[in-house]
Amino acid sequence: MPEGPPVVLMKEDLQKFAGEKVIEVKGSSITETSEIKGHILREVKTFGKQTFLIFDKANIRIHLLMFGSYSLTENKAQAHTLKLGLEFKSGRMYFYTCNVKLVDPEFLSGLDWEADVMSDAWDPEKAKKKLKDRPKMMACDALMDQDIFAGVGNIIKNEALFRVGIHPETLVGHLPPSKLKAMIDEARTYSFDFKKWKKDNVLKKNFQVYHEKKCPKCGEEILKKETGTTKRTSFFCKNDQKLY
């Protein structure tokens, strides 16, 4: 599933169509979205792993799910998986193998924009309050909770926890205040590093623990384990990540 940084990069690619009128609509979601033909795309917004195409009378939510993708050129080999294609005067956008649906303005206004780790509205103090209300939650689950850290996925979770030296199975309530703050701050910091590396096509070269074999600090084997209530895979070093 794409994490927040690639979704923000997608937004930056699509933003150039803001202010343009939709000339044609195609794809298997056409029944639900056909009403936007002839309407002007006002804005492209993101929240965590979701993208929103904002029109005057309709808003389209796009979630790439596990294997979704987008393109500014038509991929005829994937025509059977096309969920939505929009044509504008200056170009086109295509979304494949994803979830596309219309959402009303109330849905957008109901989102906690301060929980998006890549948003200018991000509020770390609000994240800290939510974490303190969940003292028995493991750090690995906390970072993946989209109500607290919208946009954080398994890569960010693993790499951020390694950077701050926290074992993924540590309970949030056991973290010293300085470590709790460090985890919150690193969720955002690593997200922006992720975005830069993804854009430069060097993301995998910068992984320290995610699908790695040896710890870059001590040289010991990186452990791989399903952790937390979500049973998502964690990669960690037992020497350099403390279980509090």
C-alpha cells in the first residue's frame, strides 16, 4: 500500500490540471463519476494515503490500496484495470487497480487534517495526547494508526523506530517522555526523507532495517517478526532498539 510520501508526489504531478475542465471521463468507475464531465478541477488534496480531486459539485476520493498506480499517459496493457481516466485540454490522468468513489463535503470536513504527518496542519501535540490515551498500544501499532499518524505505513514505521532506538513491541505507556517525543517527531521527519529519496529514485538504497539483513550500527542480524494487533511485519535490531 502506498504510504503518504508517494501520495504527495502524485498530488504534485496532478496539481498542474487544477483550474482545467474535464473533457472526457473513462474507466470502470464511470457510472459513479461521469457527472464530473464538463466540470473544473479546483484542487488536488491529500490526506494520509488518500487523494481527493475537488470539483464544485463533487469530490472524488482515490485510494491506491495495495497495488494501485497512476499515470499521466494511458497504459493500454492495463486497460482492463483502469478505474478512472480524466482528460483535460493539457493532458490526462489515469488511475489503475484502485478504489474510486465520490465523497460529499461533510466527509472532507470530518477528516482530522492535523493527523496528517506531511501536512502543514500536522499537530504533534495532538498526536501525543492521542498516544497518552492509549498506553497499552504497541509502538508498532501506534505508528500505523491512521487516526494518529495519517500517511505512515510499514516502511516509515520500521525505519523511524530504528532511528530513535525503540523496539516495535514497546508499549506506548512505557516510553520515557523524550522517547515518545522522538517517535512522534521522527514519523514526520522520516516521511519527508522518504519523499525526497522516492523522488530521486534512491529510497531502497537508504533503508537501514526494512528488508535488510544486518544492522548498520552493530552488524548483528536484523530480526523479522509479525508484531502488534495488526500482525504487520517489523524489522528491528534487538541491540540497538530498546524494549521499554
